[in-house]
Amino acid sequence: VIELGMPERAVTTTCAYCGVGCSFQAEMKGDDVVRMVPYKEGKANHGHSCVKGRFAWGYTQHPDRITSPMIREKITDPWREVSWDEAYDFTVQRIRAISDEYGRAALGAITSSRCTNEETYLVQKLARAVFGTNNVDTCARVCHSPTGYGLKTTLGTSAGTQDFDSVEESDVMLVIGANPTDAHPVFASQMKRRLRAGARLIVADPRAIDLVRSAHVEADHHLQLKPGTNVPLINALAHTVLDEGLADEDFVRDRCEVDEYAEWRDFILRPENSPETVAEITGVPAADIRAAARLYATGGNAAIYYGLGVTEHSQGSTMVMGMANLAMCTGNIGRNGVGVNPLRGQNNVQGSCDMGSFPHELPGYRHISRQDVRDIYEKEWGVTLDTEPGLRIPNMIDAATGGTFKALYVQGEDILQSDPNIKHIAAGLSAMECVIVQDLFLNETASYAHVFLPGSSFLEKDGTFTNAERRINRVRKVQEPPAGKGDWEITQDLAQKLGYPMHYNHPSEIMDEVARTTPTFQGVSFERLDQLGSIQWPCNEEHPEGTPVMHIGEFVRGKGKFMLTPYVATDERANRKFPLLLTTGRILSQYNVGAQTRRTENRVWHGEDWLELHPSDAETRGIRDGTLVAVASRMGETTLRAIVSERMMPGVVYTTFHFPETAANVITTEYSDWATECPEYKVTAVEVRPCNTM
Ligand code: SF4
């Protein structure tokens, strides 16, 4: 700031980190960003920000940026810088050859939450209309795919129910498997303000996260459960509600499928779901479970907020449905201050799902098997669509190692770092004949790529991101992409080179197509976004200015659907060789695989990942604060520095996952959610020893 001097103009845009979706003003002098100032009119952040959005944008100018397309025949060859045309010709020749030899099922694409709605829409369009396959997936596969499944099944739509400001009317918050202070800091501040004003708090987490006890905020109940036992806990909370006559039977009768409620009621009231039985499984005293359930059911407006500590389990989808069951049976849905709210991790994870980046769904969460929906896109795109769901990311990798999947276009994702079982991912990538990576940096996945196409950062994009509250925010370009092309232009170029007539002049035209073809986006356009500032979908004739709170009066699916949620223990168990359970999470200053934040000054706050463990586990192993420890699971081993902390419960250890040097996914397991294949990152049996004794 001091070097660049006073700004000359400001451009309003959206943070590219977490799902809060804070609005910022990029203050400019000439072509340089002087600073990022949180925007007072931003409806998600009201002028607030955290250290990532405010300070961690310098990666856009980092010398590691790749500014020229590159190709290589084999992944052992050195990269060769080439013109765009040569890179496209090389790519198209390989894709055509693979398609001719192996068929279109050998092709696929992965979109990213780092990219705009318009960019992800184009990637799935490229896969479906140009490659001719539904083999398209998004990074939500490894984070919130169970949210999509669970909320759609029970409530009718794959999204959170509330806007952030709804929390101002919450009397009780139930925070499960989320650490908002680190992962969603601006919303955490809003929660804390409400808590200081008198709202009550229940935290369910194996770790004593900041919300459990911080300045002027203390949870009424900390349900410190063992990793992998969310489902019995939510069942026991519901059991208490029914057992003690606290259900809102009027709400259930008016708003829900009553036959399914009766069946669910019988199931939940079984002894196996009682707090007294579940206490054994979860480690949470029955009295605490009962007290928390009473507070949730009788304390006024009660809202559930949850994160990856819910979804990244073998029963992630079951748990999402369990939370919806609890909210419905207490009438805590369909008005301000209540609801079931996923705290989406990434800036545009909601949007990438909305835009049809799933192998079974077209934009707007409509199943590919629906002829009426396919008709819309076949007419719009001028093609015949495949009627069968395509491959998910793990299926693509399995098919690659099996020899039937050969070409992958990855936009803005580093699957070799962010997906589980890295050795298997590497084997899959190395078995492919054409891996195309479009990104800012030569990431880990690019080490297996044949084509590298230089992408654009959020400061170089025009488009939209959709945050955790379904709010569509504008992203505005303040600088030119160093390689001269936006991500949407690269996808469009590839489509054209492959012979498909894709011709947009600006990302706004892509959004116009989304609005034309997707009922929930009918009223969305760049023009309206500029007028209104932002819009929460659904936005259509019925809701011309958007929808802050969903399911008012009626659920999107009509009647709310109670789902049975039997507990099935994960196959990952602590044992004599690996007696501790590892769980994972984020820290405030770093972000996900760290590709962005590690290339900023935020590195000075946290320059490495660590392992947190309880003093009793540390003492028995001769570990102190700062000891370098080896962490081994049956999948592999990594090295981390130890932090000894009372935040942990005995028998449970915790690590962050922001640095490739200590790649947590070397040790995470192959288990995943039964419905969506979201990896079970939150339960890994490990042993920990000081490095010199292992
Ligand atoms: Fe806001 Fe999240 Fe960005 Fe922080 S990281 S500024 S909370 S959007």
C-alpha cells in the first residue's frame, strides 16, 4: 500500500476463498491492485472480512504463475512452451484419437469451486455436448456431495435453507462438525454477536473448537463425540425429542409425509437410539444428550449449522438426513432463525453443484434420466445427450487404472492433493493418455499432465460465485489474465477446435443461457445482479428478487420426508497397531490445499501443518509441543510437528491439510459415503510416534 500510494478507483468483486462469499472493493491504481477493502454494502459480509480475503490475494501476481500453454508427449518429458493454437491442436488430436479408439466413455472432465458459475457451466457443457459423455464431476464430490443428496431427499433441494442474517433471529444454534471461527470467520463473528446477545449454543465436535469457549462466548453443551459417531448422536437427540413429548406434531401433520413420520418415529424410539445406549457409542454422557435435545427443541428458534465434520464420513448423507429429520420434527424449518445450513467450504461449491457439474444431474439438480429436462438442453445445445449417469471422480480414477478411461480435462482442481488415497489417484492419472490441467500454477496433478493451459485468477474473471446461502455475487475483472485468456474462453476454444459451435462474447451470455434453461435461475442476469447487488436463488416469477429463506409454507418437494437413519459403524476402526483416530480441519490463515494462501504473506502465520493431540496421548508416547512426529495409518505415513492440547479428547488426534509436503491424504483411507462416495476424511486409525523412534 505504501509503495503503490493512493487508489484511483475501486471495483466491487467477491472473495475467492470460503463459502461466506464476502464482497470486496478492489482498490486500483492504474492496473495494480492497491488493497482489498471489505465492501459495506456486501449482503453476506456487511463490511467485514477475514485475513484471507483481506490480505491473501497476492498469489495472483506470484512468480509461480504459468503464463504460457505447455505440452509434452510423455509425463517424463520436460514441458515445452507453445502457442495457444499448438496446445489446442495437440489436445484435440489426442482427444479425437482416444474417442475413436476407446469411445466417448473414455473421456471426462472435472470442474472446480474455484471457478465461476459460468466457467463450471461451460465445462459440463463441454463434457456433455462436445465429448458426448456425462463423465463430469466437481470437487464437491470430496466435500458437500452428501449435503446435496441428503437435503434433496428430505426437503427437496440441494442447498441450505437460510440466509446468514437469519441467525439474528436464532435463539439456539446447534453447530455440528464445523469450525466457523477458522473456516467461515465472518459468519462466525455474526454468530458470536448473536450468542453474546443471549442465544444459546450446542457444539457437537470431537475437538473443543474455538466456539466451545472463547471471549464472551461459551457453549451451553459441548457434545464431544468420538469421530464417526454423528449418526447415533443425531438419532439420540431425536429420540429424546420424541421420548419426552417435545416434537411439534402440528408442524409434522401439516407439513410432512405423515406415514413416513410414523415409520421414522417407531424407528427412532427403539432402545438402540436412546441416549443411554448411544452414550456408549459416542462417548457423550446420556444426560448431556438429553439436555442438549431439550434445549434445541424448546429453546425457541433453533438453527443447525454444519460442515465437513458431517459430510466427510461413510454415513455423511445419512447424517444430513438425520439433521433434517430433527429440524422437521421440532418445526425448526421454514422461517427466520431456524433451518439446516451447510457451511460450504469453498467460494463456489454451491454454484459448481448448481451448474450441473455432477455426472447424474443437469443444471438445477435435474436428473439426466428425465426426458423433459434433456429436451431443454438438446434443443439449446443442438445435440443428443447420453441418458445414463456418468462417472464420478473416484470412478474415473478406477476406470483409468482398469484401462477404460483415458482422457481428463481438469479445470482449477488439484485432485492429487485434495482427493483421498493419493497413491491410487497417481496410478489413475499416470494410466491416462491425455491429462489436461487448466490452473494458475503447476500443481501436484500437473505432474501427471500432458497439457497445461494457464488459467485466470478471481481478479482476472468476469462472472458469478454462489455462496453458502445461495447468494449469487458478481465477480468483476480488474486485471487481464497474464496468458491473455479467461478460463471460459479456453473451454470455448477447445469446444470450437473439436468442431462444436460454442460462441459467447461475454460470461453474461453464459448466465443468460443458464437462466433460459434452469427454472431456479430464471430471473438472474448480470444486469439484475448489478441492480440488486446479489440474488439468492430461486429467483423466478414467484420470487423476482430471490429467496433468502426456503421452505416457507411448503417444502420444495411438497411434504417434508422423514428418512430412516440407522447407524452403520465405519469399517475404519482403531486397533492395537493404529490405536488413535485422526480427524482433519482448517486453520484461519490457510485455505484448503494452500495453492493460493501458501503463495501469500499468510504463510508467516502458519507455515506448516501440525498434529494436535491430548496431553495423555502425548505423554505415553514421549511427545511434547514441537516434537516432530511420524503419523502412520494402514495407507501410508507422513511427518508433522506436534501440538499438545486439551482441546483434543484422549484417543483422537487432529491435523490440518494445507501443505503438500505433509499431505494428509497420504494417510486417509479409501472409505467413503455410501450414497455419494464423498471420502471419509474424518476418521482414520493412526499411530503417532516421535520421528526417531518409529
Ligand atoms: Fe469472507 Fe471467507 Fe473470504 Fe474470509 S475467506 S474474507 S470469511 S469469503
